[in-house]
Amino acid sequence: MAVAVLPALLCVGLVLSRAQAAPASTANLTSRAQSAVPVGVIINHCTVPGVVALTFDDGPFVYTSRVLDHLDQYGARATFFVNGENWSRGIADPSTPWPEILRRIDRSGHQIGSHTWSHADLSAASPQARQYQVHQLDTALRVVLGKSPTYLRPPYASCSSECLSDLERMGYHVVNFDVDPKDYLHNRPDDIASAMENFSRALDGGGWGNSFLVLSHDSLRQTAEALVPHMLEEIQHRGYRAVTVGECLGDPPENWYRWG
């Protein structure tokens, strides 16, 4: 689960999004054409000041419901970058808890993004494999939710220039992060305080544009039980708002998905 952070490739002049796979309705086509969030670059920073975008990778998992409980308690919103072949069972499999967890995430106003079907390194994958990884997850999410995401986080934060070109053609906003508490390195009860301190220090240092885009994992027990309430308390105490990635980029919810 180690993460290799790519250099910031933030686009200064935000460009209009162009999706190769068009949304189903005319209304959504109009909305998508007005999006100011770029494709073809890696987004590492929020553009709206005074917010913290908490993101959770590698779920849904057995700890995701606990994360959602904490978010509910604080009236916070977050983004979940989900995998499709989740812990050896597909997320659309009705014999698993994953479909209902996904529906709860969506009902609660959180954002769902793609983390590929099976957590593949998109830089190392062939163009055909990249397309499979993205479209297979989209298909499963449409079964569960009737929609698929326009936002994607590449596994291992890895997306080469070829990967970016392919995802641009597919119309995806590629999102990494600028705060990494490294919860995947400190997932023990006697060590999670290190991740908590990493998060607090990042807020102490000030964010890019007075905002923060945070990596964490709802697949980790100590994140769900200790790190998430700590982050939410720190966000509230310091006067920030906990929002989705779409919100932290000024993008309205109708642009977060393709419908049908």
C-alpha cells in the first residue's frame, strides 16, 4: 500500500473537461461542458480556500461504515475512491455488504470516485488494461448506483504521461493529494498517533491556497477508529470545512458522475 507521490502537475489555467464517454442526458451534457476542472493533468490541490477534502482509498471494506458514522456525527462530507474487485468479491455482488455501503455513501452526500477495478498500477498497464480497469469498475457502479464517476485516483498515486493521455480521452479528472498522514504505515493501536500527528502538522504548516487534499484509507481499522475522528475534530477546531473533492475544486455535484 506504499504510495509514491508524483510531482505536482497542477494546471494553472483550468481547462474545460471533455469526456469521451458522453453522459446520458442532454441536461448533464450541458452541465459537463461548464466544468472548470481539468483533465489531462494530475490534480494535487484544492482550489476553494478554507476547506479540507478528506479522501478514502481501497474500500468499501468492513471499516467503512465506522468512517461514515464519524462523518455523520460531524456533518462532514468526504470522497471515497473505491475498488471494484474488492477483497476478492465484486462490489456489485448482492451477497456482500458492499452494495449497501456504496448506497449509504451516496445517500449521505459523499462523493464516490474510481480507484480502478483491482488496484492496478496504471503507469505499468497497457492501454487495453487501463481501459479494462476503469470501465469494469464503472460497469459495477452503474449496477449498484445507476451512475459512474468522472473522478479517479490512480493506485499508488501513479499515472504516467501515457496514462494521463488515456484517462483524458476517457474524460476523467485524475486526483492525488497534498497531505499524506501515512496511515498505511501506522496501522497499529500503539502507532496510529504518528499518523494523527502527521495530519495535525500539515494543518499547522498551512495548505496550498489555505486548503488541503488528504489521503487516507477506509480499509484500515486504526484509521476508522482513531485517525478519522482526530482529523474531523482538528478540522472543526481550526475553522475549516470538511468537503468532497468535487466541492474543494468548485465543481457542482452533477459533474461528479456519468448517468445511465
